[in-house]
Amino acid sequence: MGSGGVRGAPRPAPSPRVRAANDAAVRAGGDFVLYWMFAAHRVRFNFALDHAIARAAALGKALVVLELIRCRYRWASDRVHRFLLEGLDDNAKALGRAGVLHYPFVEESPGEGDGLVRALASRACLVVADDFPAFFFPDWIEGEARACPVLVEQVDGNGLLPMRVAASAYPTAHAFRRFLQKSLRPHLEEFPEADPLDGLDLPRPAALPDAIVRRWPPAPESRLRGDVSGLPLDHAVRPVSLRGGQAAASAAAARFVRERLARYAEDRNEPGREGTSGLSPYLHFGHLSVHEVLAAVALQEGWSPSDVSSRADGSRSGWWGMGASAEAFLDELVTWRELGFNFCAIRSDYDRYDSLPPWARDTLERHAGDPRPRLYSLGELEAGRTHDPLWNAAQRQLVAEGRIHNYVRMLWGKKILEWSASPVEALRAMVELNNRYALDGRDPNSYSGIFWVLGRYDRPWGPERPIFGTVRYMSSDSVARKVRVKDYVSRFAGEGGNPVG
Ligand SMILES: Cc1cc2nc3c(=O)[nH]c(=O)nc-3n(C[C@H](O)[C@H](O)[C@H](O)COP(=O)(O)OP(=O)(O)OC[C@H]3O[C@@H](n4cnc5c(N)ncnc54)[C@H](O)[C@@H]3O)c2cc1C
């Protein structure tokens, strides 16, 4: 495994992770290599950064790293922005120390950043950019790449498996796990550099042209420290106490592996215990790489890639050759997480109701006319004002803390299906609430989880029931029988609105 590579001679990203986003050529006479960092907001374990450094070293050029934060995307809020901006601060410090020019641009009003990528690209040899298969990112990069006069290369650093190694979208976790067990082994040897800036020796960048810096002034330090005041965002979704950024992410991953990994298998379904990693926001914003997490788990378990089994039967345990808890954790972090990236990379309709498997659409359709004993509006759901205390607690945790414990999150979605006028309405409500409030929302995993509620990645379950048909059913009583929810419910009992400052 290891970070490999001789100091001063970084390797480009492995070829399955790299693709050209336009047909333009490299311009060797450009002033610098531009890395447009829009998804992997970190300077550790980052294939795109490695690739940009390797390109700059080969061309004998300086490196410029652009982080352009727009304010016009859907669900842009104080919560999302604060977390994102805290990540820029870590990067500014690390890149500054390494002599790389960091260009943070934070839009103060919608559209201010338009033209910046092109303006920088017109001075660059080439553009290296992230690759992220969901939300507004694919359209954004496609439009920018078309307008850039030099080659734009996208580098996929999302998962252990390069997204484009799989030729189709997998219908179940079991099928995808089998595929991973057959295909992942060589990719476990291809790690990004743990610290590519350490000992970096690239030419120092000259100052950027005045015309560019005057039109798009780099963000002041206060913004990089997370100050969102005055920005045109959804202020009702308030920041949470969890700090964003690579430093906090690495510390959280190390703490989880040291203190809680060993009990993960037992504790992960207990909402009353902090048994899971809490890493999903960091993974979503690219503050943390799955490679860094695997490296920490491997160290703790004394594991190396040669320990994986040659058996590829899709079974949930036994393939990695680690302890039971570590394997349970990696099944979520790798199988389930990358299943969502696989779907989004292949299916541009990943967020559409029609992307559900035919059996799920058929059974939901057959029950579309069933009476709904309880119907709640989006406003009632949002405020956590239903008759069900456990559901209300989940919704209030989402609004207050930007998260819901995974086990309760499944119930949260299933009840929205039961209490909505139609499955399409339920989908709309889940997407709206999840993506507006959840710090880890707007991610391939968001669509995995929400569509799982409606049957994606699942199979028909008997008995056939009203509203659900054969889509898997969950009730608050059955959840309460299986896990201890009393403390959880009382923790969020009195809360409403959006109380965290
Ligand atoms: C209705 C619904 C909506 C969801 N929306 C999101 C979302 O917006 N963003 C999001 O990241 N996850 C979502 N999930 C999946 C899951 O709830 C979270 O990934 C998990 O709770 C995050 O907590 P953790 O980091 O402590 O997870 P851990 O248990 O510590 O797992 C480690 C990592 O594995 C991945 N993971 C864990 N469980 C799942 C899962 N079921 N599916 C896919 N990946 C998983 C996540 O990246 C997670 O950070 C949703 C699930 C449901 C049922």
C-alpha cells in the first residue's frame, strides 16, 4: 500500500482515474498548471493534486490551485458554506507553506465567479480538475471544459475503485460487492501520496495577472475562517458545531479508528451510542479521502492488501481478512458508498423517480390509490410535527445537527413514503429535507439512501402491504423493539425549528 513514489518525482494519477473533459491540447508555453479543486477539498491523499503536481513537474511550471465557491447552487446555506469555507483555510495554510499559489474565490453574489476558470485557463498549460458524478458538478465542469482553450483533465479520487472501471450500474450491494471482490485488489496498491506537499520543489509561481485578480479578488481571510455573514444563502439553515476541513477530518478519522472501530459491528445500529464514525460530511466535501481512512484501519488491524481473499462470492464478511468490526465498517465505507458513485457515474437519471427498478415502480403503482391514513405536508414534516415521537426526534436532529443516525434515517424515509400522497411526493420531500439540512446531503449516498427507501438496491418483501406493496416496510415500534431509542427521543423531544447557532 504505502504512499510510494520518490520525493520530487510525483506520479500522475493511475490511468483509469483520468479522462479528458475536452479535446484541447496542452500548451507547453503556458505560465502554470491549474488545479481546479471543486470536490476533493484537501491536500492529502488526493489523486488530482498528485496528478497536477506531476504535470507541473514534467512541464517545469508552477502550480496554481483554484477553489471557486459559488453561492447560486440549490440548497446553498450558512450550514453548508461554513463547513466548506473552513476547509479552504486548511488548504490555504498548507499550500502557502509549500510555495503553491492558492486562489480561493468566494462569490459574494450569484454569478460573480463566472469566467474565472476560463480566464485562468487561458494563461495555463492545462487544467486538472476533480471528478464528481452528482449534483451540479457534472454540468459545471462540462460547460467550463468546453470553453477552456487548453486540455482539461478530470481526475477521480472518490473511491478505492476508480468509478469508470465498472461498465454498468449494479442493482444490489451483493452484486457490486462481488464485482469489487474480483476487481479491487490491484487498486489497493495504487495509493495517492499521503503528503504530496512535503518536500515539494516546483518553480515558484509569478503573480497572477492584475486584470484577473482585480476582477476576481481572492477571498479575505475572514471568509476562509468560515465567516458567512452577508452572503446570499439560506440563513434559516444555521451552521452546526462540527468543524469542517482536512485537519478536523483527519483527526476524526484517527479518533474513530482508535477508539470506536473495534465495537463498530455491535454499536453502529444503536442511536443512543456514538458507535459510527461520523465521517460522512468530511467524505462528502472531500475533506477526507477513503484512502486515508483505509490506511488508518490497515495500520490498526496490521493489514496489507495481500491479506484479501481470492474468493469473490459477494459475502459481507471474510474478504478483507480483517476483524469482524473492521470488515463491517469497510462494507459501509467501500461497498455501500461506492455503489452510489457507481450508479451516479453511469446513470445520469440517478435522481429521477423513473430510475427505480421496475418491480419497485410496479408495486408502488399498484398501491398508488391506497388510502393514506395520515398525510403530512412538507411544512409539518420539516417542523417535526407528526404523531410519531421517534420520527419527530429524527427530523429535529436533522434540523439541529445536520445529521440523523443511520438506523433511524431508514425509518425516517420509510415513514415519509407512508405519509405522502404518492411515492413521487415522498421522493420530493426526502430530497428536499435531506439535501437542505444534512451536512452530508447532495451526495451520491444521498440518492442511494433516499431511493433505497423506495426499493433501489433492495428486493421485494412479503407480505404485500397497503401503500408499500412489496417494498420493504419499517415501523417505529419495530425499530424501538430492536434498538434503544428512549434516550434518543428524549434528547430531541422539546426541540423544534432550527436552534443551533
Ligand atoms: C433516507 C436516507 C438518506 C441518506 N442520505 C445520506 C446522505 O445524504 N449522505 C450520506 O453520506 N449518506 C446518506 N445515507 C446513508 C447513511 O445514513 C450515512 O452514510 C451514514 O449514516 C453516515 O454516518 P457515518 O459517517 O457515521 O457512517 P458509518 O457507519 O461510520 O459509515 C462510514 C461511511 O460509510 C458510508 N455509508 C455508511 N452507511 C451507508 C449507506 N447506508 N449507504 C451508503 N453509504 C454509507 C458513508 O460514507 C459513511 O460515512 C442515507 C441513508 C438513508 C436511509
